[in-house]
Amino acid sequence: MNHLITAIVFLPMVAAIVIMMTKVVRNHNEKVIAIAIGASFLTFLGALGLVVVFDSDHHGMQLVTSVEWVSVLNIYYKVGVDGISLCLVVLTAFLGALAIYFSQDHRKNLKYFLALILMLESGTMGVFVAMDSILFYVFWELMLIPTYFLIGIWGEGNKVYATTKFVIYTLVGSLLMLIGLIWVTMVHYDLTQTLTFDIPTLLQTQIPADIQLYMFLFFFLAFAVKLPIFPFHSWLPHAYVSCPIPVLILMTGAMSKAGAYGLIRFCLPLFPEAIADWGLWIATAAAGGIVYGAWIAMMQRDLKALVAYSSISHLGLIALGIFAFNGQGIEGSVLQMVNHGIIASALFIIVGILEKRLRTRNLDQIRGMKTQMPVLYGIFMLITLAALGMPGLNGFVGEFLILMGVWGSHLLDGMAGLLVLAAGLGIVFASVYMLFMFQGTMQEPLEPKFDDVKDLNWKELNLLIPACILVVAIGLYPKPVIDRVSPAVDHMLHMEKKFKAFGADSGLGGGH
Amino acid sequence: MMEFLDQLWSLNLDRETVFGLFEQGLVFAIGMTAILASLGVILCATPIYSALYLIVNMMCLALLFLLYNAEFLAAVQVIVYAGAVMILFLFIIALLGAKKEKRDLSFQNLAGLGFVGLLFCELLMSMMVGETKPVEGRVTLEVVQQVGSAKAIGIELFSHHIIPFELASLLLLVAVVGIISLAKFSNKQLRKRTRF
Amino acid sequence: MYSLSWLILFLPMAGFLGLAWFGRYIPRSVGGWFACATVGGAFVVTLLQLVQLYAENPADRLNHVLTLYPWIVSEGFSLNVSILVDPLSVFMLLVVTGVGFLIHVYSIGYMHDDPEYLRFFSYMNLFIFAMSLLVLAADFFFLIVGWALVGLASYLLIGFWTDKKSAVLAARKAFVMNVIGDVGMVIAAFMIFEHFGTLNYVEVFKAAPTTFSSNDDGILLITFLLLVGAFAKSAQIPLHTWLPDAMEGPTPVSALIHAATMVTAGVYLIARCNALYMMAPFTMYLIAAVGLLTALFAGSIAMVQYDIKRVIAYSTMSQIGFMFLAVGVGVFSVAMFHLMTHAFFKALLFLGAGSVIHGMAGEQDIRKMGGLRFVMPVTFITFLIAALALSGFPLTAGFFSKEEIIMNAYHAEFGNFVYWGLAVIAVGMTGFYTFRMFFYTFMGNTRSPELRPHESPRVMTAPLMVLAGLSLAGGFLGPWTHDFLSPVFGGAVPVHHEDAMLEIIAVSAALGGIVVAVAIYMTGKGQLAFVKQMLAPLYELLFNKYFFDEIYDFLIVKPVKGIGQFMEERAEKGGIDFSVDEIGRQVREVSRGISMWQSGKVRMYALNMVAGMVTILLFVIFL
Amino acid sequence: MGSEFVLFVSATVFSIGALGFVIRKNPLVMFMSVELMLNAVNFLLVGYSSFLNSLDGQIFALIIMTVAAAEVVVGLAIILTIFRTRHELDVDHINILKG
């Protein structure tokens, strides 16, 4: 059991290497597909095993594996999970399996496509489990590289522009983060005379208030771009519209969560004072993003772009919850990350299915598919409702907790009402654009040219059914997720700083 | 060189000194010729003259090698450079036709002149440094004269510098392969790169 | 027995899930009756709860909370899924499941020919489930859950005929309006949590008098935000525009959701939170004022509409306005009483209208009807009873409840004479538009014989008859209602019979409305044209529903779209996206400048090398 | 003659070679200039080898000659190829490496 996490993280990567070395003759991809699906499902099973092994009463990192990596610099290969990363690892494994399962159809150079998706999955999970900051950074970049090729080679439309923009934008952020990581280590070294890149140890550092802001900015930019928080989102619509759908499942579902995860893991514990100064502004930007994304989503006619902008809106909500800086807000955010992963990926799958059938994604050209696709109609409706935050489905639980956190937040005290109102406006808009999308494609009389379209086949049903079950299950009984996240969040919020820069004058100890 | 002039002025002459002076004068003259020849290389408008001046320069250097007790290298210099390489140059000139080159005082040339002048001054400063390393070599003039320059070099080369020697052979092999591939496969039209 | 109350939720839910998942394997007839059986079962369980409540002392009837399972345990916030059984919820549930059951039975006949018969029933069951959840919720959170779920069911049922574009649009409008209300309620819930530290009804209401003093900012804001939800759900001004459009759905839906149950949820909410509202008299004035305004506003529009269902829809708004007036003046049990009688006669009216529409092959324009009294006798008589009850004809159900409201509008704690006067006008309007519709539909000669109207089958008329009976006799349940509900509202409602004059005026207003309708519509057509001409501008205004849709379109929809377009083009493409691209472009420009260095000319490179050499040597020599 | 003379000659020839490489446009002459520079260095090595009683310098020079020979051969082949494709030999016109 000690190496379960390592196994989960590296299984997709090994599979990717095996796939790349497998010879494919004339598009006979069966073997490759079998390997990919097998590996991704094993990974998912492993992640479920992780849930079983995980002790939900314990707040710290569990199942830690530590191997010396670069001994001169005290860099370790060190992985472990706490409640927050557990959720995200399971989500990533789940979405990875979905993505692989969805990419079976014919595609140029399929084996490389599958291999890169597996690499992406591996990198993303690595980010969530890494406990050494250099390892974290390595996984962070590993997550980026496959995406570059996936969008650039298999994308559509203006794919080179999109992928270049995405990669450069993200890379700028992550290089800043690298500087930040090293800087934190140096500060820690100054205080304790020990060189370490171990994240839990580094988080104990009380960083002097005067440099907190600059360091915070280094980290924040990386995460804000990845998430993305409102003004830093401009890569997202291009990348999402160009991105092939299977990749999009992982990108929107798991990769964007890496940004939020980074905010929770690094920014909140390390820079309480910078957040106390700037949290309100960031939360305002996030709330602005909620409204902004929703507003623009309402104007979209391209289904993929619509879901992309709706993602901006939803991710804004997640950011808002994080900067509420209290238990409900952050727990709601983590829950909402899981929810958004499920919902957005399901929406993208549906868009992909529609596009495959109808050869168009334009809302103006699709009408009345309900007549032809009753099963998809039902599923689409469920997902739509979850996306617009219908109570009883998962989207609502997260939104409710987040908004409740924001409302009660000390950090956002002055603006809480306005922020919640903005989020509320975003929810109202969400109902508008989701209904535009759902009703526009599914209802009204059928467009005659589509009268020979077939309903979902088993493969596609298999893709969507798990999402549907999760949407309902989390909505009705979110306690298991919250129970696992809650101790970690509490621990983080009430963390005692062991390594203090300036004696008793500790400033904001835990944020409350 | 200053030393030489001092000695010349002092006129403190005996047989040894005369021979020494003669040798020094010879060295000086050959050195100056080499410099003039190299000036000729770069100042002649027609490549063929440049090539001829280069031959002169190489011969001068070969003579200097001889005077500095490197008989083997002098021979190699004559054979390889003045023989093989320069013949190659002349062939190419014959093949391509030697056009006269227009000379102008462009910015490029002026800047080049300026920089090279600076470079020259800086290099000359090395003369002011004087002796930096005590003489401690074991292959003295006598030893070389005893065994002969070629043999001495051979012993040295194969005992101490065998790896560079082998690498040099490898380099020649690569060069051969390169030339063959250049001669055989490079007939495609070069593509003009577009700006983007 | 209280432990059985979860069955009220479970049965309709089971019906919904069963029909939704296995619908295609179930024969149509079985599925329909199955749906009815689940609702009937819920009704029986509710009756059991009623019996159980009666077995206890009035004071002990409150606060029976049944906890099902813990739902969320977060830092400082935990929530259980639980059910509250008390007189108010049982009373409301009786209406919901009872009327719901009758309408389910009716739907078997009405929807008989629809290809998606079972989908309809599954949605109806979903609605009953959601409404029961709303009523049974023991805290504000699940109230909101039920609140949103009834909105969902309403959306699904309004847009049931997905081939009809107008239905699809109406459904979307209803949903969005309700979401606005939901957001208001969610924020109210946050405020409640902030002030009370819990969302539990029992604790909140107990703590309310000590936490706030009367008309505190906090309590005003809470009650106001709750009210936003109530207005949206109950179609009060200014969030009413969805209700008339909602008539695009099948008629049983209109009867169940948009007349009897869901739209009255706002009244239920205020009655449920009476402990909070009693501490916020300002909000109470607002409620009463908006209720009255809506009653007048909707009544006046109903006077000129020609779509039979729209007339009833506006009438519903108007009647709910009366209920809001009642809660607004602080007589909650009177409001609940009117809610019940209204559920009876308005459901009956809708079902009768449905029967007419069914018989007229889908025709809804009352100008094309007429003379139906001979071909549809059962419908005719039941419709007449409903019309009388609606207009408050003496001794019908509507008479008792409405009289109580009108009397209390003057006499009650927050009542005054203006309320009374305006209410009387609204009552007059009610009589007029009800009988206008009635005369158009049933009297005179048939105007479109080619449709061959016919009476509806027994399965549809039977519920009509039951409801007609209730509409006639329901009025006598008044004292029982007040008695039963008094523990919840902290005491009985005083009965005011002392002002006989006021009562007579009110009754005569109702009768007067009927008489005017008779005068205009029964005695030849000359007067009608004359009156129309006389009041042409007013008629225009009313016929276009005070231009509310147009105003909203101009004030909200257009700006939202315009800003959206502006944001997409200017802010997104021209602003953020552009600036990011511009950074890239500038970097590229700079590097293009630098790349001049990279001229491709060997001599230039050589020169650079020499320069580099010079520089390095300089460093070597001088440093 | 002392080491100054060696330094002087090699520095001068080297500079002249560099100058030639910079100011001439004919690639053949430029190559010749390179040869000049190489030879200048060779002379320096040989001269100091004699002063220091060590053969290392000569061996170095020997290897430089080898390299120079290889370089000249390859370089001339490249010039020939360029001439075959472009029919001219002005280095200023050969700028496909332009960024």
C-alpha cells in the first residue's frame, strides 16, 4: 500500500511509453486502445483503492512515500495525499478514464494521441500528490507539455495560435512560480539554516510581511492563469474551442483545478497577510469573472465556446470560495472543483457527441434533437440542471457552501453582499445560457436534415452514465466528500507557524 | 625585437654574434615578409593574387618554423598548406572564375577596421607581459637535434597525445563524408524563408 | 406514525423515478394509474399524520422533526435531511396531495392521446415530490431545495410540449424568473445563518424575538429577500410575467401547479415564517400593498383577455394577491383558508377549462366557444359552481374565505380602510371577468360548430364533480382551519361580523360585477362595442397587460443582450484578448528589431565576433 | 629572436587575417584570411614550443593543421555548392539565415 500513489501516478506514464513503442500497422489501433483503456481504468481503480485506504479523520498527508532524488539540494521524490488532493486525484483518474474511453474513434496517429493524454493524466495527478516543491514544479510542467501537442496537432480551427497562446501564457506563470518556490526555500533557509523543498515544512514558514506580497504575486499569477481567474483567462476560450474533446475533458475537469489546488496548497497557508491585503481585490475579480463569463456565454452560438465561457464563470466561483478564506468557502470550492470536473466534462462529451452526429456545433443550426435522441435528452437535461445549480444535484451544494462561506467571510467582510449578489447574478445568467443551450439543441420541432440521426450507443452511454450517477449522488449526499476535505481545510486554516521571522508579532496566524 | 635592435646599435660583434645577428636578421626579414604577404592577401582585389600572396605567407611561415627548430612542421606546412590546400584554392578559383572585387569604404569596412585595430592593439599588449612561464621542458634543442624533429614529434604524439591524434583522424573521416554528401546530394534549390 | 411521514416524499419520488427510468417498459394505462396511486398513497399518509396530530393536545402538535440522515457536516455548518410535521405542513400537504391526486386522475383522461403520456406523469410526480419537500422541509435549506425543485417541475411541465416554440420560451422565462427568486431566498438563508447560526425552523423562530427587535435592518432584509422568492414563485408584481405565459403547458399542469399549489407556495412561505414577518411590520405593509396591487392589476387585465386559460391565470394572480393581502395584514390562517378554497375552485376552473379545451379539440379562444352548456352539461355545471365560488357568491367556498380576507383587511392588526376599499374593487372585477368568461364559453350559441364539441370522459368529469363538491362545501371548513392552524400562528383569528355594512358592500360588489357581466354580455352585443369604444385607451392598456413584457424587454432583456454583445466584442475580443495578444505582438516586434542583428550576412557575424573578441580581451586585460 | 617577435608577427598576421575576413566579400578570400589567422596561431605555438623546450606546441600546431585542412576542404565544397545553386559568390547576398 505504501507505493499506491506512486503506482497511480506513474501507471499512465508507463502505459504511454509502452503505447509509443507499440507498432501500429495501418490504423489497426485495437491493441493500443486496449492498453490505454486498461491502464486508465487500472489507475481509476487504484484511485478508488486510495479512497478506501484513506483515513478520513486524519488531517495531514497520508500514504507518504519519500525517496531521495537530488541529494545535494535535499530534493526528494515525496508524494502523499490529504483530503483535498484525494478528491482531485480520484477526479483526475475518473476523467482520465473517460477521456481515453472517449478518444477511441478514428483519428490520425491515434497512438500518440492516447499516449499524450495518458501523460497529461499522469502529470495532473502528480501535481496533486507532490509533496516536494521541485517535484510539484516538474509535474506542473509535465502537465503542460502534452497539452501543447494535443491542441497543436489534433486541434481544430486556429489551433497553432490557440496552443501557442495557452502554452506561453501558462509558462510565464509557471516560471514565475518556480522563482517563487525557490524564494520560499531561500527564506526558509535563512530562518532555519536547513535547505528543504518539502512542502509541508515550507508551509510552516512565517514569511516576513514586507516580502509576502511579492512572493504571493509570483505564486498567484501562475495559479490565476491556470485556473483562470478573470482577467487572466484569455487563453481559455481559444484553447478550449480548438481543443479536441477528449483532451478537453481532462483540461477543464482536472488541469484547471491544478490552479485552484495550488492556491489552496501554497497561497493560503504561506501568505496570510498578503491575502488579507489583497484577497478582497482578488475575490472581486473572481466575482467579476463569474458575471463576465456568464454574460459572454449568453452571447455564444458555438456550443463549445458557450461551455468554455461557462467554465470561466464556474471557475470564478471556485476562486471566490477559496478567497472567502474560511471553512465553508474552501470546502465548497473543493467540492465545486469535483462538481465542475464532472459537469463540464459531461457537457463537453455531449457537445462532442452532437458534433459527431450533426457535423456542426452552431446553436442556430441544431433544433429539436429530442425527437431523435430521447436518451441524450434526459441525460443532457440532468447535466444542464446540475450546471445551473439545481438543488438536489451536485452543483448546488458547492455553490451554496461557497456563497455561504463568502457571506460569512471575515476577509471579504465589506463586500460580501456585493460579491454574493454578483455570484447570484451569475447563477441567474447560468440558467439563461444553459437553457439556451439545452432547449436550443434539444427542443422545438426537429430540423428536417437531422431526421436520420441515431440516439446514443452503448459506448457513449457508458461515458455519460457515471457522470449522471455522480451528479445525483453528490447532490443528495455530499457528506462523504466534505468529511474527507474538512479536516485538511481546518488544519490549513488553523496552522501554527513554527518558523517565524519575527518573534511574537505573528500577525494573522491562521486567517481568522 | 627591441633586444635585437639594442644589440645592433651596440655593435658588439664577434663571429658568434654575427651569425646570431644574421640569423636574427633573417628571422626578422622573413617575419616582415610574412606580414607583408598577409597584407597582400587581403588587399588584392583578385582572388588569384590573394592566393599567391597566401602561398608566400605560408612559405615564410614554413621558413620561420624551420628557424624555430620545427623541421617536421615546416615540411608539413609546405606539403599540406602550400601544396595541397593552396592547390585546392587555385583549383576552385580556376573553377569559379576570379572576379575582381569592388572595394568601398562602407560602414562595415570602417567598423571592421576599427575593431580589428583595437584587437591588434590588445594583442600587442601581450608583448608587454614578458616571460610568464619558466622554461622547464625536457625536449631541448639538443634532444631534438639528437633524434631528429620528426622522430621526436612522433614519439611525443604517439606516447602522450594519442587520443587527439585519433580524434583528428576521425575528423578527417567526417570531413570526407561531408564532402561526398555535399557533392552528391546538394542539388536542390534553396528555399527562401518567409517572414512571419 | 410521524415516522411514516417520509413516505409522503418517497412515494411520489418512487413514482417519478419508476416512470422516468422504466417508463418505456410499462404499459400506458398501468403507468398512469401507478402515478395516481403514488400521489393517493401520499394523501393517505398525510391523512394519517392528520389523525396523529389530532390525537395530541393542540400545544403539542408543533415541531415534530424527523431526521433522515446527516447531509453535510462542514466547519461551523452542519445540516440534516429532516422533515417537520406540524399542523401547517399537514394542512398544506392535504391540499397538495388531495388536489394533486384529483388532477392526476383527471390527467389520465386529458393526456390520453399524448404520445408522451408517461413522461407527463413522471414530471407530475416529480412536482408532487418537490412540493412535499418544500412543505415538509424542517429548515430553510431544504425549503430552498424544494423551492427550486418545484420551479424545475414547473419548467418541465410548462415546456412539456417541446415542439411548441412558445411553450419552450415560456418555460425558460418561468425558470429564469424563479431562479431570481431562488437567489433571493439563498441570500436570505445566508443572512439567517449569519444571525441565528442555524437554518433550522424551530431554532430560528424560537430565537427570532430575542435576536431582533421589531423592524431591525436585519429582519427587514431577511424578510424582504424571502419575499423576493415568494413574489417570484407566486407571480406577484413585478415578477409575475411568467405566469400567463406558463399557460402554454397542458391544462392539468396549470390546474395543479399554476393555480392550486406551487404558486401559493409564497403564501405558505410567509405563513411558515410568520414569526419573522410579525417582527417586520414594514415588510408586512409591503406584502399587503403588493398583494392588493397584484389583485387589482391582474383582475383588470383578466377583464379583457380572450384566451380562456389566460383569464384564469390572471385570476389566479389576483386571488394570490388576496392571499398576500391576508398575510400582509397578519391573518395567516385566513390566508391559508383562502389558499385551500382557492385550490379547490381554481383547480376546478382550470380542469373545467381543460375539459372545454379537450372537447373543443384544443381551441382556447373564448370568442370561438359558446353554447357549450348543452353539449357539456357536467362541465357546465361544475364550471358554474367554480365561477360562483371564485366570484364570492354567498355560501360558496370562495365567499367565506374572501369575506374573511376583506373583513380582516379592515379589522386586522395591520389592516386599514384603504385595503378594504381596494379589495372590494378587486372583488367586483373578479365577478365581472369570471362571468364574462363563463358567458362567452357556455352561453349563447355555438360559434364554431365545425369543432364538434363533446363532453369529456368519466375519468375527467369525476374529479370535476369532487372538486365542485368541495368548492361548494369547502367554505364551512373555515372555523376548523383556524382552529387547527392556531397553534402555528400563535392564537386564533378573531372573527369580525360586527360590521354588517362592510360585509354587505363587499358581497354586493361581487354580485355587481356579475350583474355588469350579464348586462354587457348576455343582453345583446350593442353594449359591448359601445363600452369598448368608450374605454378604448384603457382597453388597449389592459389588453396589452400594461405593456409589462415590453417594458421588461426594453429595460432588461435588451440591455443585457446589448451589454453582452458589447462585452464580447469590446471587452473580450477588443480588450482582454487583444491586450494579451498585444503583449505578444510587442515582444515579437522587439525581437524583430533585435533580429536585425541576425542579418544572415557572414561578414556581419564575423564583425560581431571580432567585436566580441575585442570586448572579451578588454575584460581580460583591464579587469 | 625573442618571444616578442613571435608575438608581434603572429598578432599582426592574425589581425590582418581578421581584417580580411571582415572586409572582404569574396568567400574564397575570406577563407584565405581564416587560413592566415590559423597560421598566425600556428606560428605562435611553434615559436613558444621552441622557447619552452616542449613539443606540445608543435603537436598542437600539427593538429590545427589537420583541422584547418579538413575545414578548408569542407568549406570549399560548401562554396562550390552555393555557387552551383546561386551562380554568384557575394557573401552579402547569401543571407538565408536572416532572422
